[in-house]
Amino acid sequence: MKRAEFNQLKNLDSEKLFLQVKSLKQDLSKLMIDKNSQKLKDKREFFKKRKDLAKVLTVLRQKELLNELESKSQKSQKESNI
């Protein structure tokens, strides 16, 4: 995954990120089967997919934490206004 693709990931919503995670996990399982049956020619592809999955999961977690932080800050602002 190149830097531009990673930046595009940050702009996606959570649903699309979940779909991408699901797709990457399916790709990884296919690659694992190919690896075990010795059909996989490029072993680096397996590691690349794992890194891509980790990046997508990281962006997803960052979005979750950001939403949580925003909700806490909104609650504290409401409480201070009361």
C-alpha cells in the first residue's frame, strides 16, 4: 500500500473500512492456502497483505478513538454550560 492509498483510507468511513478488512482477510486466507499447497510463487505477497490489513485496522481504531474523544469533549462542554 502506497502513501497515497493510505491517505485515502483515512478519508473512508467505518463501513467501507470494515468491508476492506473483510476483503483483506479473505485474500489472506486464499494466500495461506496457496502457501501451504506450495502454489504461491511470490511469498512477499502474503506479508504485504498482512501489512495492508494492519494499516486498515489501525485507521479503523484511530477513527474509533477519535469518535470516543469527541463524544467525551462534547459531554464535558455540555456539563460546563449547565
